[in-house]
Amino acid sequence: MDVKIEPGWKEALQQEFSKPYFEQVVAFLKIEKSQGKIIYPPGPLIFNAFEQTPFNKVKVVLLGQDPYHGKGQAMGLSFSVPPGVKPPPSLVNIFKELHDDVGMPFPKTGDLTPWAKQGVLLLNAALTVREADPNSHSKTGWHNFTDAVIKKVSDEKQAVVFLLWGSFAHQKQVLIDETKHRVLKAAHPSPFSADKGFFGCKHFSKTNDYLVKQGKDPVDWRLDA
């Protein structure tokens, strides 16, 4: 199957695109659309995380579970919303931790594209969702695909930081070779759990400390620079 995706990722994931589960995902999305279902993010943005962070640039993976399911929110980057869209509660808490950890002022935007362009793969485990129906596409086969993405990064790259927030993300730890990568785990930044271990985790400074020790450029977390 010919999938429009950044060339480096296309080469790395070529085998996945021809597997039955991926064909099932494509068929499922076509059925949803034929039934008039509204799907987020818009088609051109489904693989936005891969477009913004080419395979050869990945140095951090920030795993989300599901795209935002409200109108105008999802943009194909985990936790990110387009310019002009009010940051959802989890993203507000991420900004709070960033402020406490590295002193970053609260940004005027919730668009995390600048992170992605620096090598932070903002990956959701499911790449699509039905409007107003969270996790509605989580059992379509997307998890097979994104598990393969995580494993490919683990297998073929060196010294990547994996940020796993919440119990769902923690389950992906088994896909990562921790002898050559750094895994940082914390509670999810959701208002329901942020005070149970997300606040105070200092993952942003820890990420940069590790990257610098590995001879890589740290991430500039500022969004309004």
C-alpha cells in the first residue's frame, strides 16, 4: 500500500503498510467516512507527527493515547492543538510542570510543532478518533502500527528519551531497549492524575540532561520564542 508519509519513515515502516492489520485500518476509516462519521484529525494531518519529525531526527518520543475528539483540536501531534485553540486541561498541566521544572513562561499557544521540529516525536497510540467519542478508533489496528513505530525507533536509533505518562503509556515500556535508551515514566498530566506523580517529575530537564550527556542538542521547550 502506498502511504503518503515522510520518506525516512516510509522506508522504516514499509513492511507495516502491507500487513493485513494496516489494510483493516484503512478499510475501517473508509467505512466510517461513508457513514458520515466525522473523524479527527483531518486526513492530511493523520501522519503529521511523522512529517514534522523525520525518522532521522527523532531524539525524544512523547506518547499520547488518543487524538483530541473535539472540533478543531486534533492536529496529529500528541497533546498539541492548533494556534488559536484553547489548550485542553492536560496540556495546561504540561505547561505548569514546564514552568516549575525549567522556568518556561506560560505560552500563548498550545501548538507544539516547534518541539516536533526539534526531534520530539509527538505520537498518539491511535492516530484517529471519531468526533465526541474518545478511544473510538483504539481497537482498529492503530496500536499495532504505533507499537511497530516505537519498536523501530528503539531498534534502529541510539539514546532516545521515551516519555511515558500514565498507565497506558507505561505498558509500552516492554517495546523499548533500555540498555541504549532512557525511559522516563510519570502519572498522566490529566487533572485526574497530575498530582499523583506528574507534577514534580521534572521530565523536561531530565530529558535535556540526558541528551546533552549523549552529545545531542537539548530541546528548547519554549513555544513563544
